[in-house]
Amino acid sequence: MAWIRLPREIAFGYGTINHLAEMDMKRVAVICGGASTTRLAEERILPLLKGSGKEAELMPGVRPEPPMRQVVEFKERLLEFEPDWILGFGGGSAIDLAKSAWVFYEQPELPVEEKIKEWGTGPIHTLPPIRRKARLVAIETTSGTGTAVTRGSVIIDEVGKKKYPVRSYDIVPDVAIYDPEVCLAMPPHITANTGMDALTHAIEAYVSTQDNAPAEWLALRAIQYVFRYLPRAYANPVDREAREKMHEANLMAAIAFSNASLGITHAHAHSLGGHYRMPHGLANAVMLPYVIDFNIPAAEAKYAEIARFIGLGGLRDADLAAGLITEVLRLEKLVGIPGLKDALGDDLDDFLTNLDSVAKDAFDDPTVATNPRKVSSPADTKAIYQNALQGRLIHG
């Protein structure tokens, strides 16, 4: 059975951040990340909240690729402040952390590490009751993660060097605000990484084994927008139309994958992030062409449909699917995405030494289940890493 599950409210467009002033809130905890996002929250979010009579406390400091210990830390901060609304403000890390900390604020007696590992493994989970103390609003300041409308919260086990993608429709935010204005200051490399994240979400949703026609239509339009507008947003960060269209692509791709699921580009990216803290969008970008190449024997017709939709020429599905790989690589070159070897940098030697462990973690990732081509063993995921490392393609 297919469905589309969404936040209760999604506000989209320039100026929609002002919706915060109209919301019925009393005490708002604003969870955000580093210095630039914190400064933006101080300049834009806190004045809106306090100016409309709400109490607000800024809770900065979320690390990129947030670890389990930060879930505990922010749970304690929430318990001390006792908000009736939690606002996740930033990229995927800040909002993912806000989701998980929210769950344990609602259920503080639950063991964090044990439950993150349980909920981050296997099928989509139903969580213990939440929304008894607070609700969640999310505002994305990047155009790629889509976490403001999704069921996911990815947390790292630093000791085990593994990412746990907690998946539950219970943690879909109540309200999502997509205001492109907050993306105008995004630097080019983050624009590129997060834009490629959105592209990966859309392509993987389109070829997922979960049949979901509405999600597929959203995915196709998102793919079209990324190819058309990401180079513009990368070249000119204050191109307002490009920023708006990339935020639309982010939103559409996120709705698509949250309801149709993902594939093994994400499995490989999660393992790279867990072992080497590689930014998630970058990890997806360096693996995407090689996963398409692996999947073509099982999904050639679907990739050909994508190629036709974005205007690539060719009569045979095989040529169109191969052309899609070429087009992805062309886009990545335009926006400065390196290959896997350069993305690993100083971690290359460790990667080569521990490739079997990295590949095993990719194979164990829950996104493997909805990949269009069956992944039989860690040998398959290892081979894809090796192809990416060498820039080796069968169909491209």
C-alpha cells in the first residue's frame, strides 16, 4: 500500500518564516548548530518569537553528523527549560538532533543509546507516545536534507563508528517552514553538497522498490529542478529564483523519499559518514553515479524515464540510462564535487585498510531493503566502493 504522510502544515516561499509569530506557542526551545546558523537564529528567529510574546531559549552547538551523546545533552537542556514547542533550525544535523532529543524529552526514562540503535535498525518503527509535552517545528537553512518533512533522524555512534537512521512517522515535524531567504547566505560548497543530497533523494525514491506514483511525480520534478537550478545557485548564491527552486526541489524530493524510501547510495553514504564523518550530501554525491551503474541491470527503464524527463536524447533505454550517469557526473563537475578518493583526503589509507568493515556497515543499512537491485552480500557494497575509488563504470 502506498501513502503520502506529511507535516500538518508546510509553509513555503519568501517571508514564510514570519509564520512563527502567528503560531500558538508559549515556550520555544530553538535548537541549532554552529556560529553562522546561531547568528541567523539570533537575528531572525528570536526577534520573531519574543516580539510576539513568546518565551524562547536558544540552544546552539549541534555538531555536524550529531552523536548519541548530544541527544542526551539536548534532552537534559529541554527537560530544564520545559518547552511546549521545539524548533529545529538549520541543516539536517540540527533538525535530526531536535527530533531525537524531542523523543527523549517526552520519554526521559528511556535509554538513549539502546533505543537509537533499536529504532535505527530494521523496518520503520512506531515510537512510544510523544507530543504530550511539546510539538516540533522545523526550518531548513539548506536545500537538500529535506528533514523538515521526513520520518528520519540520523545519529552517530562515535564508538562503533556507525550511523543509525532512526525512522518513524511519529517524528515527522508538526510544522515545516521552507523560506528560501534563510538559504541566501549558504556558501557554495554547502550549496553543492546539499543540492546533490536532494538529487540523490529524488533519484533513489523514483527507482525504489516501493511503488508510489505520487512520490514518483514529485521526484521527477525535483530531479529536473536540481539539474536546472543547482549550477545557478552554486555560481550566484543570491540568485533568488535559483534559491527558491532549489528549496522547492528539496521539499519535493524529501516528500518523495520519506514515502517511497531510498536505496544503497544512502547505505554507502551512511557508512562513510559513520566512519569518517564525511558530510552526508558529499558522501551521497561521490557514490551516486556508481550506484546507478550497479542498479542499471534491474532499473534500466526507470533511469531511462528520468533521462527523458530532463531532456536527454536517445532511443534505447540502455543509452538513456548510461546518459543519466554522464549527466550526473557533468553536474558534479560544474559544482565542484570531488571523486571519492579526494573526498576521503587524509582518511584514504584508513579507508583502504578497513574497507571490509565499511562495506559491511553499508550492507547492514536499512536502505538496502528498497534498493531496486538485490544486494547479496558485503562483497557487492565493497565492489561499488572500489569502483567509485577508481572512477570505474560499466555503463557510463
